[in-house]
Amino acid sequence: MTDEDEGDLGAELARLQQEHRDLDAAIDALHHSPAPDLLRLQRLKKRKLALRDRISFIEDQITPDIIA
């Protein structure tokens, strides 16, 4: 992996982590609303899980396992 590829992955990782935090805040706010929209809540949670999977994949690409 080149330095440029690693830099691109790092930038994408930072963007995805920010989006994940934003979704977490949105989900929390929706939970505490008087009448939460359950369908919207479910969609936000599904998107958050997809982001977590992508974040994990990118982190694995940046720091691969080293078998000792």
C-alpha cells in the first residue's frame, strides 16, 4: 500500500468516524423525543452499523495483522 493510498484511507476513515458520531447523536436525540419515529430510528441504526463495518474494514487495511 502506498503512502497516498494510506492517506486516502485515513481521510475516509476520519469522515466515516465523524458521520458515525453524528448518527449516534441523532439516534440519541430521537430516542429522547416525545414521539420517536420508529422507522427513521431503525434506518439510522442500520446506517450506523454499516458505517461501523466500513470503519472496521478500513482500520484493518491501515493496520494489517502481523503474525509473529
